[in-house]
Amino acid sequence: MQKADYDSENLSIVTDKSEAFIRIRGISKKFGDFTAVDDVNLDIGRGELFSILGGSGCGKSTLLRVMAGFETPTAGTIEIDGVDITELPPYERPVNMMFQSYAIFPHMNVEKNIAYGLRKDHVDNKEIAQRVDDMLELVQLVDFRERKPNQLSGGQRQRVALARALIKRPKVLLLDEPLAALDKKLREQTQFELMNIQDELGITFVVVTHDQEEAMTLSTRIAVMEEGRFLQVGPPKEIYEFPETRFVADFIGTINMFEGKVNRVGDETISVESAEAGTSLRALGNHDVEVGQSVCIAVRPEKIFITKHEPDNDDDVRIRGVVDDLGYLGNLSLYRIRLESGKMIQVSSQNRRRSTKRFVEWEDKIWVSWRPRSAIVLTD
Amino acid sequence: MKKQSRFVFSVLVFGYAFLYIPLASVIVYSFNDSKLATVWGGFSTRWYVELFKNEQILDAAFLSLRIATTSATLATIFGTMAGLILVRFGRFRGQTLFSGMITAPLVMPEVITGLSLLLLFVSLQQLIGWPAQRGFTTITIAHTTFSMAYVAVIVRSRLATMDESLEEAAMDLGCRPLRIVFDITLPLIAPAMIAGWLLAFTLSLDDLVIASFVSGPGSSTLPMYIFSKVKLGVTPDINALASLIILIISILVFAAWFTARRSQAST
Amino acid sequence: MALKKRQGALWQRITIAVPYLWLFVFFLLPFGIILKISLADPVIAQPPFTPFFDADGGLSITIDNFLFLLTDKLYAVTYIKSIFMAATAMVLCLALGFPMAYGIARANPTTRSLLLLLIVLPFWISFLLRVYAWMGLLNNYGVINNFLMWVGFIDQPIQMMYTDFAIFIGLTYTYLPFMILPLYATLERMDLDLVDAAQDLGASRTIAFWDITWPLARPGVIAGCLLVFIPAMGEYVIPYLLGGPDTLLIGRVLFDEFFVNRDWPLASSVAIMLLLILVVPIVFLQRSQARDAEATS
């Protein structure tokens, strides 16, 4: 496999799959003719922070609701910690959920909201008080215990929802778009809070999100979902650097794709003739492809270099182009380059130097280049 | 899930049966040939024929329609004005009294409204000789008064959800306030006004108690005529009349519903 | 407020003045007159009450009518009975209306609009005719008795017409939509995640209903109950047509006092008393509606 050729010390998967904590087998959910979840299999390890990532309507929320027990699956089973919970109603599952809308009971104050789950389990009052106090401390809401939900800010409501779901010490916490309702600054800050809390309590988190950035920062592993199926499951880095399909490559981050035909298969590299690139593109690995097969070469914008003169490394892929547009984002600069073939590609580079001068200008003739090992070969 | 849904479902079935079985039975019995309304004597449409020969019914129906049309129109005008005042005019002197007066008729028992208006008409007659006799005019006034409250509520809720920046845009483009009302506000609340008119019309056609108070000798509205007959029990010609009204109203309401749904689907 | 800038404009004053005057003359003034006549003595004349001012210009008022209403046992019984009947109808409407409103609110959108239409439809059909329809059903030889005898459940008709039972049926039937519509509005607005969340935290369906759905539906319950109770208190037609001759409810007593006994002052006093009983629920209703409007805006 390709991974072997690349420095992969960071790619080790956190969990040992032999002792899966959550074991999902053949889960399907149909609504009439519509299949929302289609024969999904998944193992999640104890203590993982697992994200299910996908666009709206891909079935990720349905899968979460199946795990919570709000939907009965059409087929399949779910085990948690070795116990089959498929038939259990939501109120008997060792699972709690944080809702996208937060679903904070509007007629109860913060304290009553958080205590609700323990009350339903008839925990004695002294213990409830103790655990509510601990929870309020954990989510930093001690001063807000008497407030009604409508007197709270979005971030505070989010923390109430989190505390309420955590207080029963569930084996698994399900989070439906936990950060979607927060503004950007708060979202970034809360991301790390969420990770710290998860670290502290060691509870397995399953997060559903449409925000790839959120999934990338939070997760130990990500499952990319589309039309009810998992396209790829793996750690964020693996998903980003080694996407297996065009959909995953395109969905996570930005990517430049060149369609072409394989014209040479070597031991360590293949070569792809692409009219879009106007040249032959070399890529590392053999990918089980044959000469003449249609494939796609994909390159991330930050893996591409821009130089004013032709780079002298013969191994690299080098193409002539013109700067069509450029944008300054502070930490990054973005370039849109028009290749000689007419194809537009995106390139980004870090602004390491403090300067107001631009390195290239509009309509400058330049060269773009990348290393063969930066190229992703997509065969789907 | 299943258990509770089944309970809810059976209550729904029971509830709708409760609402519609009486109406259905009236329609069935309207085709009963027997003069005894409770004994089935074979199928017949003779009560419908008789209905159209009964001049008292036709007179009463005509009077009711005239009153309903007039009072609904007046109520729509006054009710729209009242709705505009409440939502768009800001504060003015006597506003609390005004909003109290506009909503009170909604919850006022009919017997009280009827009695109070009759006493007013009697007193006015004593003082200024008007109204000389009670009938069309007095019933129309009474119906206008209580149904304008309904129109005002409908118009008010429409105005409250309406984007005020439309009016502000018109003002920004150089429109004077009175023109804004006619160019922007009224066209936008027209659906609410139509709904209000229909409601006022129905309320007027429906009213028995208030009309009984404020009508004079010789002027009977349709409900008053029906009431005088059904006091004595079930009669076959009222069955026929009731069936006709049920059918006409149902057709109109369903037609309105379908049109509304279609226009909703197309937007 | 786009239109309020030029408050003094003539057309605006006219717009305010017309409905204001109308309501003043035809709504507020009549109440003054009722109050005035309730304080007069009945006489056999046209109109049948003593004038407000006597010949010398002195104030001529009496509270005899109210004393009579408060001391006569018949009236006390009437008031209590009216409250009891209206309250029973309210409870029946709630018991039937809540599950119905719940079912409608949870139905899929197309079915929901049809179900709602079917709730509203009877409201457009003459109220009198709807009460009349029950006369045909409840009669000794009406549809229900005929059916029960045909099935063999009973061999003699059950007396249903002209009983309190018939009044309950009539009141429930007539005012059911008034209960369902506000209930539907609150239930439909409710975030379904809340019930899911309660179940997720360990509440069974039943417990989740009482912990979450019921308290959140309270504004609708209150509005619905009052919308049934208030008009049912003053109801005249239903007790007259369906109830027995001895079922004395306020609305009917007022009507009879006025038209049969021609005792206008006493009828006015009955009206004032009715109003006094209803003032509390009416104010309560307007408060709850104002709160509701605030909450949704």
C-alpha cells in the first residue's frame, strides 16, 4: 500500500480493533422507499472521539438516532460493551445524547435540567446535589444554576446540554452537531473544551457533524458518510492525506484534480497522461492500476510550489502557468493559477516572511511544481 | 411508540366520528320520505322541493344574507382600521380603552351583548326617536359590532408578522403615509381582510341570540326561523335545509382549502 | 413604525375616530345602560323600568334586584349549576381535545392540514343546525336509540334528550374546536427533541409526557379551557333545545326573565352578575394570550 512508502509514524490508529467497544453490524434504516442508512458496519474503541462526517441528508443523524434508540433499525444490531442494545428503548440504554437544538427543557432552570437524568433514575437527593455541583463546575456554570434557559447565551446553553448528557456517566455520549449553533470564535474555543472534558472523563464520544474542520480537530477517527454508506473510515490525517475516493478527497479540504489515463506502471511509480495538466503526471506507488486505465491525480493546494523559474528537480512534476488571481489571508496566501491547458488550479502557501511586498503579481508567468509523492491516485 | 400512537389514533377516530356523525345523520334523514322525522319511510327529495316553496324560509334567508353581507363589509372596514391603529399607529390617547373594547366582544357572552344592545336601542328610541323600529338596521349594527373584533384580530396578527421595512422602503422612495396605506399595506393584508370578511359573514349568518334580542316584530332571520321551528322538535324540512347548508359550506371550504394548498405548493 | 411619524395627520385621526366612536356607542355605552337599568325598579310600562332620575331630579336607584338575586335560592342554584355544567363541558373537551390536538400536531404535514380543516369545518356550519343535529340523534326514537334497540342492547329507549347528559354532549360538541385549536398551536410549536431528550435521560414515554409535553402545553390548555368555559357559561340555545325544562342555566334565565317575565331590570342584574363571574376568567384569558403573543414574537 501507499502508506508504506510514506512516513507514517503518526498514522497509528488509537484503538485496538479486536476489542471494539461499540460494535455496529449491518445496520440499515429505511423510511418507506428511502434508505437513510444502508448496511453500515463499524467498530468504535473505548475512549475514542469518533466523528461521522457528511453533508445534509447523508444519513448521519439517522444513524445517531438509531444508536440513541429513537429509531428502530430496519436491519442489523448494535452492541455496546458486549451487550446487544438493539431492542432497548432509549431510556434503558447506557447512552446519552446531546441534541443539535440542545433540547434544554425551557420550563426548568439549569440545575433542574442537569439533574433530570439522575432524578429519573431515582438517585438519592444527596448524591444528585453532589453530582450536579461537580457537573456545574466542570462546565463552568456554577453561577448560573438558578437561571432559566432563555436567560442563557448560546455557549452556556451548549454547556448545559453537555452537562445534562454527561451527568449519568453514560458509556457513550452521542453529539449531534455539537458546535453548529455557535459562532466561529466560540466554536474553536469550545472544541478544545470538549476534547479536554472527554479526556478527563474517558467517555466514548460519537460526534455527528457536517463541518470537516470540526471533525479534523476533534476526532481520533472519522467516518465519511454519503448516501447512507461509509466511504472511508480512518484517522483525520489518513482521511486527508490518503483519501480513497474522489468524493472523500473533494469533501475534505480543497483539492486539485486532473483526469487522465495511465501510460506507464513502474515498480515504485506510475505515470498518468493528462490533457488537463498538459503533461504526464508521475505519482508514487503502483495502486494496482493497468496501463490505459482512467484515473484521477489529485494534489492538495499546499503541496504545490510556485516558482518564477523552472525548478531544477527533474523528479518533480512541473507545469507552466499564469497567476489568474491571488488573495492574502494573513497567515496564508491563496493563488489561482491558469495552466497552459486552460485548467484552473488552486495553490496556497504560508506567509513566513513579514513583508508588504507581493511575491508574484497578477498575470505573472510562473511555474507550479509538486513532488510525485504528494500526488494522490484516485481510481474510483 | 406504537402503544401511545394507537391510543391517540383511536381518540382521533372517535373525535372525528363525534364531530361528523350528527351531520351525516341529518343529511341521511333529509331524504326520508316520512313526515315523522325519526322513522324511515323510504327515499325522497320532497322536503327539498317543499323548502323552495316555503316563502317564510326564503324571506328569512334573504334577510339573513342581506344582513350578513352588509355587516361583514362594515366589520371588515372598521376591523381593518382598528387593526391598523393597534399595530401601526403607535401610542395614542385612550389606547388601552380602545384595545380593551376591540377584544372584549370576542369573549362576551352573546346574551349580554344582545341584551345591552337592545337596551341601547330602546333608550335611543326614547331619546332621539331612532331607530324607529328594530329589524335590518339594528341587527346589522349588532353584528358589525361583534364581528369587527374578529376582523381586527385577524388583521392585527397579519400586520404583526408583516415586514415593516416594506412600508419604510415606500416612504424612503417618497411615498406619503396615506398613499403607503393604499399602495403597500392594504394590498399586503388583503388576504387577512378576505378571511375576516368571510368570518364576519359566517358569524352573522350563524347568530341567533343577539338577533333575537335586537330584532323587532316581523323581521325574522334564518336562524330565528329555524329556532322557532326546532323548538318543537325535529322536522323534515329543517333536515333538508340543514343538509343544503352543510353541503354548500363544505364544498366552499374544501374548494378554498384546495386552492390555498395549490398556491402554497406552487410558491 | 413607518406610519406613526406624522401622528397628527387628519386621515389618521379619522381612522382612529371611526372605529373608536362605533365601539363607544355600540359596545361601551350599552354596558352603562345595562348597569343603569339593573339599578332600576320594574314597572308595567314601555319601557318597563323606572327612570334613572325621578321627577324631582333626584337619583332613583335601587339595589333590590341584586339583593333578590343574592337571597333567592333559585338563582344561587342556577349560578352554581351553570358553573358546574360549563366546567364539566370544559373537562370533557379537554379530555377529548388534548389527544386529538396531539395526534393532529404529530401527523405528517398533508394529513395535518386536512385534519385541521375537518376540525374547523363544523365551525363554519351553522351552530344552531349542529345542535339541532343532536336532537335527531338523542331522541327517544332517534338514531342512537333505534340503533341500540336494533342491536338488542336495550329494549326500551333510553331517555337522553332533555337531560343534563344531552347538554354535556351539546356543549362538548359545539366548543370542541375552541379547545383543539389553541392546544394544537402550542403542541405543534413544541420542539420534539425535548421529548426525545427526556427519554434519552431515562424517562419512559408516559413520564416524558407528564414531565415535558404537559407542562409545555399549559398555555394552550389554559386558553382552550377558558375559550370553552366562558361561552358555555352564557349558553342559551343548547340548554333550551337539548336540556329539560327545569335545567336552569344563567343564559336561559336571563333570556326568560327578559322575554317571558319582561322584568328588564332583573334581566340586567342577571347579566351583570354573569359578567362578574366571568371577569376573572376573561382577564385570565387575555393575560395568557398577551403572554403567548409575547413569547412567539
